[in-house]
Amino acid sequence: MINRHIASSILALRGKVPVFTITGPRQSGKTTLIKSLFPDLPYFSMETPDIREQVLQNPRELFRRYGHRMVLDEVQRTPDILSYIQTIVDEDREAFFILSGSHNLLMLENISQSLAGRTAIFYLLPFSASELQPVQSLPDDYENLLFQGFYPRLYDRELTPFQFFPDYIDTYVQRDVRQIKNVGNLNLFTRFLSICAGHIGQVVNYSALANAAGVSHSTAQTWLSILETSFILYQLNPYFRNFNKRVTKSPKLYFYDTGLACSLLRITNVDSLNAYYQKGALFENFIVNEIHKSYFNRGERPPSYFWRDSAGHEVDLVLDLGGRLLPIEIKSGRTHNNDFFKNLAWWSKIADLPIEKSMVIYGGDRDWEMEYGQLVSWKNLGKII
């Protein structure tokens, strides 16, 4: 089993919080992780029809028979059980529950209502590059990682992207989308999903997405919300401080996994990825994901934003480190170019921050300390995050 970095963050809170909530994309490894960390706890999946039916009809019987220490997977399928858990953990100091699910907003909305102040929430995403590195050396070319993606089943079952992603997408659309909202035209929804993949790294424009898919503006908003709820994609918010400039106030679009995005874009191999006109956007998505994973694996929330003004000057990523800002540019090129730091120099001037405190993460192999900032290889992200 590949070691998940989030494990130490989860175990550090055992005995301090009565409920752990572990959420993330379907097939990101939640069940495997939970069973490996808590093999002593009874496990129940609410995806199993007969178990779900029994729990819905008589939840008290579950607790009477198995006690107050257990794992409840896909708990968003039985939201009423959370009220029982609230009462139990308030009355029994030895109670301990692990709740898991793949529907972000649906599950967390119910949990925030019933278990506020009683649960620690962890986000488990697909593997990070640093998690894979100890068991298999990273490829020389990042394109292989972008194309393959990071879902655990690709590695523990040695599946190819062609074997994994089409089934993943079909299962997601047929099952998860129907659970979240009754989408009438699933084929059109799948087309919308592919269109979103073509907008990776771009500022969200509902009208453009709606027009491309042939749906209404409101439908595009609803469908984008569904995709966020089910951990397919997410939006990166802009940094609002304007530094006396007009700034973009709409978020940018990213996918939780570049392999899934490549499949939706019908990128069939690394050669076609290299020829893809927005390869740089997929590389940017990969780097943003890696930084986000490092925070989530520590049990923290990524303090990440982007910044863009009305003249088109942009910083791909701004990390708010509490008292200081770290601006980061992301470049897929393998050879250093002084233009890599152009937008960072602009940022430094208007934000009144020293340029040497900025960073460029690029597709090359070596790190360099430049007079105008750090140049960091994608392979060495672990050193900085």
C-alpha cells in the first residue's frame, strides 16, 4: 500500500475529536485508508442497499448492536443518522465515528448542521507526486503524469487511462449526478463536462460555457455546482486586494485530476498531449493540485488565490502565508527564460514586495536562485511545500 501523507494528520487527532469526516473524490482511496488506519472499527457502507435500508428504517438498532465506535461510509446517503450521532457523542465520551463520503457539499452541509464543533474534516485527494515518488521514481517527463493522472486504482491495479477513465466518467454520470440532482439530459451533461475540461486555467465565464454546451446560463451554473459537489472540478478564487488596479473578481477553473481532464479532451497519448495547444494550462492545473494536496494532507486548507488585473497582468498563484504573500508563476517550459519572471516583476512593483520573494515553478529539472526570485523544478515541489 502506498503511504498516504494525510494519515499522520488524521491519527494525531485520535482521542481528541469524537467524529472524523473524510471526504474527497470517488475512488481517491478513502475506504482503503480508513480500513488501514482503523481496522478495529466495524465498517458499514451506506452504498449497500440492504444496509442502507436497515439503517433508514431503524438507526437505533445499528448503535444498539454495534456500539458507539464505527465507520459509516457514503454517509450522505443516510443524512438523518447524523442527528443520532450528535446525541451519542454528547452523551458518551468514548464514542468515536469515522464518516466518509464523495459528495462534498451535500455531506458537509448536513454535517455542519448536526455535528458543528464535534468533527474534524479531512480532504483526501488522489495521489500526490510526492506520495508516488518513494515507490516508483517520477518520470523524466511530467507529461506522463499529466496524462496518467493520480487515481490510486491506476497504480494498484496497473490500469491504463483508457481502461479507467471512461468507466469512471460513465459511473459518475449515471450514479452520482442522479443522486445530487435529477439532470434530464445526461449526454448533454457529459458534453458540458468535456467543455469544462477545455476551460482549465481560465476565468469562469458562465455565458461562454452555456453557449458552447447549448444550455441556459442558469443551467451552466447549476451543472458547475454539481461538478464541484462531486469533486470533479473546483474554482480558485481571485485575490481581491487591488493595489490601485482594477482586478478580475471571477474565479478560475481547475480539475481535481489532470488524467480525467485529458480523457475528457480525448487526448489519447503523451504525443497528443504535447501537441495540445493548452498543455501549459494542464501543467498549471497539475502544480496547483500538488500544492493543494500538500495542505490538505496536513489537515489544512490551501490559502491559495490568483491575481489578474484588467490589463491582463496575472500571477498564477498567490499563497497567503499569514503576514506575507508568496506569488508563484507556473511555466511548462523546460528551459529557463527571463520572461518567466515578467509578471512577477510587475506584481512586485505594484504590491511593493521584493521580487526575490517570488517563485517560478517550471517544467525543467534544476532549481536556481535568481536575482529576481526562485526557479523551482516541478520535481522538487516537496522541498517548498
